[in-house]
Amino acid sequence: MSATVPRVVLVDDHGIFRSGVRAELGSAVDVVGEADDVAPAIALIEQAQPDVVLLDVHLPGGGGGKVVSAVRERWPEVRFLALSASDAPEDVIGVIRAGARGYVTKTISTAELLDAIRRVASGDAVFSHRLAGFVLDAFASLPDSPGGGAGGPAAVKPSFDPELDQLTSREREVLRLIAQGYTYKEIARELYISVKTVETHVSSVLRKLQLSSRHQLTRWATERRLA
Amino acid sequence: MPPCPNPGHHGGMDEPTWPPGPPGGWRHDRHGHARHGRWREDRADRLAAHVHWWRGGWNWKALRRDSGDRLIGGVAAGMARFRGLNPTTVRIVFVVVALWTQGWFLPFYCIGWLLIPGGGGAAGSPEQAGGVSLAPAVGVAAAAVPGDATDGTSIWSRARQDSRGITLALAVSSLFAVFLVLAGALNDELIQTYGWPQVVTVACLVLIWRNAPRGEQAALRRLVAPLGGLGSDTDRRSTVIRLGLACVLLAIGTGWLLTTHESLAVLQPLGGFVLIVGAAVIMLGPWWLRIARDLVLERQARARAEERADMAARIHDSVLQTLALIQRRADDPAQVTQLARAQERELRSWLFEGRAPGSMAEVSSLVEGVRRIQQDAEARHGVPVEVVTVGDCPLDSDLEALLAAAREAVVNAAKWSGAAVISLFAEVTDDDVELVVRDRGRGFDPGSVPGDRRGMAESIHGRMNRHGGTVSVHTAVGEGTKVSLKMPRNAMSSTRSGA
């Protein structure tokens, strides 16, 4: 958000991983604190007020999503970047729907991680290729059939809002390229649009992902867990 | 992802691009240039002839039968060309006139066939064939083979000197006339009106048959081949017997049909019809059978060729790839042994257990197959493969081919691109399945891939084409490679998310 280095909190239950990330990020960011579970993380974030929280999807005291939803009510300007080794899609989508601004895998390179942190700090969304795949998958299902849904709390409202529940073809195109490992710059070149436009598309997808009430998302996640 | 250079004589990784092919380019250019020049001359001549024709009104010398666009004698096409009309229109007019004139058109057609010189069309245009700008080579050929199609003389000009032919024509036509007299005695105005003009037709046909230029004779033989049942290469006597039988049936059937109105029997027309059909079957049956048999044989040959190509692709993907790998790891005996052992196992299971190398025997879904590709590539080549899948579906033989092609693309990328990571994207939609293999490696120049490199051509393009899929490859030196493979889905097996 600022021209200065972003202030970052690391939340991960593996100490070794935290110190590793800290060492890698070096002076490019200002790591203001570390936490290893849900409750300490919430306390730390409220106290430190960081720009970005690097959040492990899996924490002993519950999913990373718990941290996000607890903090976002009171401190909406704190941004979350989910970080995971497991890639269980329902967890990833859960964290994003709770309010995280992006998701990257732990295998990400340092440069890319720094780039992602800066991007999230400035309010953009960060989609790893895998998240793009999940989102495409989740939104690819057919539109809601009215009355067809006893699949979780989100199914209470079976209304279908095309504005929120469908991706535009351009958004799909962008996501497909992200899923194929393209960077934003490469996508811009491939589709003859500006990087800014790519970012806009991605943010729009993120918004849909977070706000869509379609039970498909839930059902998709359930199916994925069963598979 | 550069092309896969199997057995690897060419050094491999250290070689940025393939050596260009033999310097054939300039020769091609020069050749093209020379042709261009001749074409221009040619055109100028034609233009001149055209102008001349225009000034002189109807230049009857330009009327030529068109041996290039012929149905029977090329008379209609020749007329059409002469007056700048559509040949089909002229043909339709001919047929209408033929029906209208009650059999008198046929002899006129044959006389035209006899008198109008041939050669139009075959050499490109009537003006050209008329000797205005005949290429010297063609002229020589025409002189060397007397009576060739392009010499531009009429059949009559030769038939005049064919005294035996004239005798024969007279004999045959008189025989036909006798038959007509006999038939006329039995009944019937139909034969009388339609039959008599054909005396001339028969005479003309005999002359044409004996004196047509060689090219035309071949065409004629093709035209009447069905009548002979192509029996010449089997047994001549059986053909004669067969044709004789058919002619008897034909005669009786025709007679029956034609005498209907004098008879009271209702069954007669039916009987006549049956006999005529029987005659047609006896005459043409063997020919039809032969065509059907040829079709079956052709299809079998194509199936065999495809099978062979599939097998070549498989051997390339397994044995040749491993051999290349062994050559590159020659300094590591343990690794070489391991590779050789694995390859041996794979080959044995293919040859003796029928399990094709790289096959997805135990794999039932697309996502599983993609994961398998990822594991294999990472294990064999040590290059991480980032997999993203959207949707899933059960495998069928088409999708197995898709996976095999994708595996080859991944292996190529792992071996030759030098990229640190390869991304493999799979998306299942309702209509098709797309796999995209992408790397940020060194790329290659598609134009410089030697023709005998099977990796791209056979394992990817050939395979996809055989199964109805499409391939698009985007690459440039230094810019990485993207291979998109798309396979349409069978409507039957479409489910999402592995449900």
C-alpha cells in the first residue's frame, strides 16, 4: 500500500518454515511478528496491524480461514495471502471465501513470493496457477437448478445471480492462462490487454469467489473432499 | 521444447538449434522463377489467339473436343469451350434434344465425335492445342506417338484410310439393320423410330473405336469397362458366356416390354423388367463386386498403416526415448542399468502381456493419467511438473491417445527445453478435453525440425490426428514452447469432477 516495505506477519505452525521464509524475504519486507496457531495469530495481528499476513491454510487450532474471518470484521485493511503445501482445494477455497486476497503454494520462488506480497499489499489479488484451476473447476459446473440443493449452509439461498455466479469468458481466459503458468505480464501480451486489465479481471474473479452464494461452490468442495 | 532427437547423434542439450537442412532453398527459387517466365509467354500467346478469335468471328478451327473434361466423346465440353458456355448446360441441352428428336441425336453426336478434332483441354486450352503455342516437348511427344490425343486431327481423318475399319463398320451396321427389319416385322413403331438412326451410330462407333487416338482409346476402354466386367484378366470364356446370357435376357426383356401394348398379359412388363435387371446384374455384377472388394481392401490397408504408425509411436516413446536417455547418462552406470532394466520390463510386458508401453492400463480417469505423466517425468527426468486440472472424466481410447501425446510433449520439454519447471494444464469441458504443456525453456524453430524426427510428427501430431484431435504448437527460439492438445469428447462419457 505504501512505498515503504510492507509489514508482514507470518502464521505457520512449522517454526522451521517460518524462519526459512523470514530468511528468504530478508530486508525486502518487514516481518513484524510470527504466530503458530489461530488464537495467537489473531492476537498478534490485532496488536501489530501488519499490511499483509502470510497465512498457512492448515493450523492446529482450525483452518486458516478462522483467522481471516475473525480479523476481517474489525480490521478490514489487513490483507491475507494464503500459503499452503497441501493444496487441498476445499481448504484453499475456504480461506479465499473467508477473505484472503490470494493463494500461493509453498514451492513458490522467493522473487515470486515477494511479488505476491507486494501485490496483495497494494490491494490486488494473487492467484497461483493452482488456485486458478480450482476456481475454473468450481465455476465450471452448470448454473444452479432452482430447488436443487440440500448441500450445506450456502444452499439456503438457491438464487442464481449471473453477475456473481458466472465468470465472463475473458475472466475464464485469464484464469486458464494463469493455470498454465503464465505471469500477468505474459497474459497481458497474449491477450493484447494491459497488465492493469489483467489485475482487474483477477480481482473481479476474487470478488465473485468471495461473494457468490451459489451452493455449487460448496458442493464442488464436498465432492473434491470425497474424491 | 525442441524436437526430440532420438538416438541422439546430434549432441543434444548443448545444441541450441538444429543444423539447417541442405541448401535446397535457392534451387527451389530459381526453379520457380523459370516457371514463372514460361507461364508469362504462354499467357501472351493465349491472349494473342484470343484476340485473333475475337476478330475473326466464329473460328471453326478452334472447335475441338475437350478430352480433359469428357463424359463420352468430349463433344459437349468442346462446344461449351468453343462458345464460352458452361459444359453442364450444353450437356443438359444435348440430353433434351436427344429425347426430343427420337433417337436422331445419337448419330449426330457420333458424327460430331468422328469429325471434330480432339485435343482441346488436355493441353490446357483450345487455342494452345490448335498449334498456336504448343510446347516443343509436347510436339515431340505427339510426333513420336502417332495418333496421340494432342495432335489435333479428327478421328475421321484417320478412319478414312482404315479400309478394314470401314468394311467392319458397314458389316456391323448392316447386321444391325437386318435385326431392325426382323424386329420391325414382329412389331413395333418404337424400334422403328428409335432404332433406324442407330445404324449410323453403330457405324460411327466402330470407326471411332478402331481409330481413336491412344489417349482416347484408353478413356473409351474405361468407359466400357463395366460392360466387359473387367473380365479380361480372369477368364475370357466365362465373360463371353456371361455377356451372351445377359444379351439374351436383355433382348427377351426388351421385347417383352415393347410388345406390351399388343398383349393382354399384365405380368409381361414386370417379367420384362425383371429380365432386364437380371441382365444388368449379370453384366455389371462382377464389376460391382470388384469395386466393393477394392474398397474393403483399401480400408484394411489403411487400418494396417495406422496400426503400424501407432506402434512406431509407441516404440519411439519407450525404447528410443530410453536409449537417448542412456546415451546422455553414460557416465552413470547405476542409472543406465536402472533405465535399461525398467525399459526391458516395459518392453516385455508389451510384447508378452499385451500391455502397451506408457499405457494407462490401471489408470481410469483423466486426472489420474495426468498425475501419472507428472510422476513419470519427474522421476525420469528430474524436472518438476506443475499440474493443474479442471474437471475430470473417465478415459476412453481417444483420451488415452491424448494422454500419450501429452506425455510425449512433457518428455520433450523435460529433455530439451532446459526449463526449470514444466506446466501441465488439463481442462475437461462438456465438448472436449484440452491439455496444455508449457515451458519457459529455450524453444525451437519449427521450420528446422528434420523430417525424420518422430517425436513431434508421429507421437504428437500423428496420434492426435488419428484420433480426431487437434494440435497447436507455439514456440520460438528463446521463448519457450506451448503445446495445446485438444480432443473432442464422446457425448456418452461426460461427467464432471469425477462424479
